[in-house]
Amino acid sequence: MSPVSATYWSIPGYVIFWVLFAVAFGLFLQRFYLLYRLMRLGKQENRFDQIGQRIKNMLVEVVPQWCTLKTVTRKDLAGLAHALLFWSFSLFFISYIIFIGLAGGFGLSSLIERTPFETVYFSILDIAAVLVTLTLILAAVRRYIIRPPRLEPTAEAGIILIMVFSLMALHVLGVGFDHAARGVHASWPPLGAALAGFLSGTGISQGTLEAGYRWVWWLHYLVILSFMVYIPRSKHLHILASLVNAFFKPLGPKVALEPIPLEALEAPEGSATFGASKIQDFTWKDLLDFYACAECGRCHVNCPAQLTGKSLSPREVIHHLKEHLLETGPGLLANKTDASPGSQAEAPGKTMIGDVVTEEEIWACTTCGACQEVCPVNIEHIRKIIDLRRNLVMAQSKMPESAQLMLRNMQQRGHPWAGVQSMRLRGDWTSDLELKILAEGDNADTLFWVGCTGALVERNVKATLSMTRVLKAGGVDFAVLGDAETCCGDPARRAGYEFQFQMMAEQNIELFKSYNIKEIITTCPHCYNTIKHEYPRYGGDFKVVHYTELIADLISQGKLKLTNELNSKLTYHDPCYLGRYNSVYSEPRRILQAIPRAKLEEMERSRDTGFCCGGGGGLMWIEEQPGTTKINQMRIEDVIKTGVDTVVAACPYCLQMFEDAIDHKGIKESLKARDLVELVEAAMKQF
Amino acid sequence: MNTIVCVKQVLDPEIPPAKFKIDPEAKQVIPPAGVPPVISVYDERAVEAACRLKDKHKGKITVISMGSAKAADVIKHAISMGADDGFVLQDPAFENLDSFGTAYVLSKAIQKIGGYDLILCGRQAADWGAGQVGSILAEILGLPVVTLACAIEAVDKKLKVKRMVSDGYEVLEAPMPSLVTVSSEIGLPRLPGGMGLMMARKKQIPIWKAKDIGAEPSQLDKAKAHTEVTGLSVPTRKTECEIIAGGTPGEAAANLALKISKLI
């Protein structure tokens, strides 16, 4: 007999059961509906394509717990505990539906209770309860005693740990009292049976045991209901929101920015918005990201800005924006006429840029993508930061002077290098080389896109020259644009100057099309990422190849033979925009392994855990925010630890950042920074 | 408050010396290929000054540029910074005018636009650097002129102008309308914002010919020019290095002082 079928103070148990359920579920829905309405304050964005793929993503990430297990390889075992907790608790969740909902609330106890199914299920739950309790203890020890930097020992976390433990304990207590009251002498489920044996042995009367069972049962039910009420009101909202967020995660490139449509600016003066200055300027997906955050802090401990002592922490940015939404959103909803998506209504109180997220934080991001790579719940941090930059740059005209200089140069001269560095003109590097420089009316299938840094900065021009010689030796038929080449637009886009980027993209695409270009070879991973993933939005569909991919290919086809011995110990640094952004990890390594007597050592932080050089996101030109050290100086320490004589870069920014760091440390004699292509040229048989 | 700003399109001052070529025969600079011309840096600061006044007092900014049809680019740049309107003054008769001829053409365009409270120019052009057009223009228009401004304020229908002098600045008051030439100390020109870029994109820049502004052919006669270019050359730089010796640093310093005193 389920305790629900009894009568309490002349009220039928069923009435109490369903009234309690209605109250709790009502509270759950009330909060849920508020969160939904707040989310709808955001701007429109279409994430409803490829539903099948989205469902698959959601299941693949959540059910096998890939979301948290993916970081276990980084010596972060918390994912294992989370997976155990998730699977065990899922079993408990199902048991609540069957043994409390169906058996209790719907009066089907006669069909379920005392069946072998119940015995087996409860036995499994016993094991799960032990595992859950162990993980809870580990979680408590980590949060309150070890205190790793990524976790804040919040009260919320404590409440949930206690709640989950109560659920485990009450389940076992319930089984124990039930068996003892009915005089069942079984050995399964083990914990419940043992407890029943103990209770029977104490000589407590049958009536007390029965009453005890009833009270334990109702208490258990109450805790389950409070759990349901509490979840959407705490950071444990992630239990629900992360599932939805996995469904809506980007299907294309890992880090994608939403363009501001140029047409939006044909709107009457003053009504257009540039980037985000108010919470409702973000899209609904951005707001959903806030709900999904579990404050696990993986982003916090992998962010190069944070690790070098800058004020930026991706975790805090997301957390503060979430708080801002919850604080100001209800007011915006109440003032309904102003609450349309993307409306101009200013929420009272704090200003988002300044009070919630500071300018210093906004300009510290290198867009390296480490945060998004480790995030278990698919939060897109970077595009929010870029949206904030867009507002600062295009609406408020507020930015570091170094950013302004770079952007002015982009606007007036079509490249980001101002001053001394631009003393080498774009066309200059081509002198003395027999190159096919495209002129009006020409056609070419394959274009070697040199990139601003490779054409303008003396150190990088050397790598560009190596590149042309390697291409020729490999028999690649290619053309260049010479002084008609401008910037791809990446630094403008990452610095928030979106229109400049779009104009450059459109111009470049037109130029490529006028020469009938099909394939584009790049040396700079930033150009590579931009042309490959961002130009298609503007009608530019070209095959884009990074030189590491091309050279690896030429070597395996036998078109390039690396025969000269190098006799060098080297390490390879993964450029963020090649590695994390585009998953090109193995090609550069294959090339290095093909060089005779070049010994490749890996840094501890490599491949997807690679650490930024400090030059991405426009920070090649924008002054680094104040911190305890510079990002490139921290990275060079990683290099030094491997004991190599050469650090190999496959990105012009990384190369410069390394040379700077080596100079700063004064270790020029023992450590060299080389572009991968320079090593390839050195190892090539000289023709 | 309505402002007219005169701007000039010049060779990018950032082109490397090696790329800078002249034709000594024709006494002309040969523009290098592949380097787009830019707005003269001082004129850009004049636009910035106009924008700052507009931010405070509203009003309209009109930009004019005498030059080739390509000068529409610098007008668009000024519009993207916050100017409202602009015209290019282009006519074969305007080519190779000296400062007096240029000021005359600008004055005719300004008279056609009319309704101004302030006229702004850069302190000098970033290419020839004569620094005369502003003052001559004021003379033609019969306006007071303040040169080398590093700050301009409008107070009680009057202009309060900070003017750079060699050991600081002086503050002058001028009536409206006046002509002010702007120096770089006014500060970094703004980066065009989203709205500005769009305005510039949409804007059509009309071209005014000599007859459109009623410029008299007799005034554009190059034979009557007040100035003449007699020669053009790229300055050569010679560096010689001499180590000043001395038994002690003190002696070396004394020898250095001696050497310098002989050179002065």
C-alpha cells in the first residue's frame, strides 16, 4: 500500500499528493515562463535548421556525458564525477516517475510494488546512491576545502549537494522502513535490506515502523518537489538549459560571429543598433547561453587573459550578464511597449558596458577560443565580447588609442600596419621573383593570398619569400595580387568595426571573382579562417587551403622532398585560428616529422589545449590590458620547458609574438622562432 | 552653427621614401602606384574640430575639396566622421593653382554655399605645406582669421579659440563668422562610426566646375600666379658619426660641448 492511499487529518492522501504537486509544478512553470519571456527579449536569430542533426548533437553530448568527459584528458577528473552523478541521478529521476508518480500519485502501486522489477531497480539504485554520495563528498571537498580557482564555493552549490544527498538517504530510509514494517527478510536491495534488518532488531513497534515509513515517504516526496522548484531558480538551471543549448549549438564553424546586415542601417537615423549596449541587444541564443552556464569555471582557468592577470574572466562575464538579465529583464517586460526585441529601452540602473562588463575586460580578449573549446554547455563567449566591442567602436567611438590607430589605417590604407612597419609596400616583396601578378583581364585558378603581415612586415616577408620558393619547387601553379591585395578584414571584425570588415569582404570577393579564382592558399590562419568561413556569407565560396595542409599534401605525393638534415630540437605552437578554430593539428606535425633529424617535442599545452600567443582578436595592434605578465611571455615559458632550440609557428602573428618574447627574455642565442615554411625550405633539396 | 571645412586630398604621407619619386623637369611629384591618396592630416583635424562643435551645438557641416574627381573619397571620409554635405571642385582650370588661386576657387564655392558661421582649414597641407590658403581665403572673404588652433569653443555667439604659440597657447575671441586654421594639437580625429559609414556610402558627391561657382577665368590664369615653383628636389640626408673622446665621462662631455659650440 502506498502511503498516498491513506487518509491524513480526514484528507485523502491523493488530494494532498496532487495539491502539493500542483503547487510545486506551478512554481516551476512560473519561473520557467519568466525565463522564457526574458529570453525572448533578445533579438531574432535562426537556429532551427537541420533539426535532425541538432537532436543528434544534443543526445551525443548529453547522454554519454561527452560534454564534461571531453576535458578529462586535461587532468580534470571532475568530468568523471559529473558523468557518474548524471547517470546515477537519471536513474533516480526515472524512479521518481515510476515509483512515486505512477505507483503513488496514480495509484498503480499494486502493479509495481513487490515485483522483481522493483527489487532489481532498487538494487541498482542502491549502487547509484553510493556512487552519488561519493561524488557529493568529492564535490564538497573540492568546493570547500581544496578550492580550485575555477570554482566559487557558493551557497547555491552547497544547497544542491545537501538536497541530492537527502534524496539518496530518504530513498534508502524509505526502503528500509517499508521492509521492516512489512517484516520482509530479503537481501536485495542491499542497503534497504540491511537497514530493515537493523530496524527490526531495535524492537520498534510495527505501528511506529509503518508511521515512520509514511513520514519518510512524504518527506522524500517533498524534497523531490523542492528540487523541481529550486532548479530553475539557481545555477542548476543548467540541467535543463544546457540540454536546450546543445540543441541550438552552432553547426558550422566553431566560433562564428553574426553579421550586422548592412541594410539594417538604411533604417531611420537613431533607430539602428550597433552591437550590444543593452541586454536586449543580444540574440535570444546569447541569453539562453546565460541560463546554460553552470559556473564550472573551465573557461576561467583556460583563458589566457585571466591567466596573465587581466581582469577578464569569461565565467564572470557570462555570470554578470546573466545577473543583469535577471535584474533588468522583469522591468523591461513590465514596460511592455519598450520590450520588443532589440528595442531602445534603457534598463534602469546599471549600464551594461561599464558597470556589468568593463571596457578593460572587453579589450582583453584575444578571441583564442579556449573558453568555448572547454565549455561543457556550448556557451559562445566570443561573439558576446565582439558585440560589446561593436557598440564601443561603432556607436560610442570609445576604444584604446592603439585600436583606433589600427582601425583608421584599415579604413584609409586597407591594412592594419601603421607607421614604420608599413614602410614596405605590399608589392615590394615581389621584386626579383618571377611571379604571376594578376592584372585586369587575367585569369587564375589558384591564388596565393599573402596577407598584410606577410607582405608588409620585414620579418614576415622572409617567410613569404620562403613560401613562394616552396610553392614553385612543389610545382604549384599560382598567382598573386601584388599591390592590389588589401586586408581580409579580420582585425577590423575582431575589433568590432564590422562595417569595415563587410566592405573589405565584399571588395575582395568581387576581386577574386573578376580573376575567376577557384582556390586560395593562405599563410595566415586569420586570413584562412576569414576567407574560408566568413566570406561565404557574402557570396564568396572559394576553396581555401592553409599552407600547412598544402605542403603536407605535396610531401605525401612526393612532389616535395625534404632531404637536408636539420639537426634541431623543435616544438610546434598551434595557432588558435588554425588549431582550435579549424582543427588543423596533424598536418603541421606531419611536415615537421618529415624533416630529417628534426626532433619534435610537444608542449604541455598543445593541439586543442594550445595556449594563445597573445596576437589574436586585433590584439596584435591593440595594447595589451594591464596584468601580471604578457601572454606571449607566458607562452614562451611553455616553450622553454620543452628544452628545444626552435619554436615553430604557422602564423605571422605568432611568429612576431615569439620573437618579441624571446627578445624580451634575452635568450636569442638559445632559442629561435621560425615559420614552418622556412624550415621546409631549409630542408628542401636545393635545385 | 554652420561650418564649412576645406579639405585637400594628398599623397599618403606614410609612403616610404624609396617610393617617393619626382619629375624634376615637370617639377611634379609622380604619384606611386597602388597607394591610395588620403585626406591631409591637418584637414582631417579641421573636420574633427567641426564635428566637436556640431556635437555640442548642432548645425550643419559642409565640406569642400578642390582637386581631382577622386577627391570625393576625402569628402566621403569627412561625411563618415560626421559632416552633412560636401562638394568636389574639379575643373581643368583649377589644376596647378598656387595658394592664391586655390583660395580664390574656394572662396567662390563658399560664397555659393553661404549661410556659414565658421570656416575651418587645416593649418597647412600635408604635401606642399605652404600654410597660406587659410589666411588668403579669409582675406578674400573679408573675415577675421585665427591660425594654429588647438581648441575651438562657441560661447555667446562668439568663438573662443586656443591658438598654439611656441611656448604654450593664447586664447583669442573672434566674432562669427570667422576663419580658423586647425593644428594637430586638437587631438586624434574620430574613427567613423556605423551611422557615419552608412551616410557616406549613400551620399552622392556633386562636382562643381568653374562655371558652377562663377569663377572668373582671368583669376585662374596661371601666368598671373603670385608664386612660381623654380625647382623640385628630394632632400638628401647625410649622416656622419664621430665619437667624442675623453679620459673621463666628464672630459668627454666637455669636449662634446666644445664641439657643439663650434657648430652653432
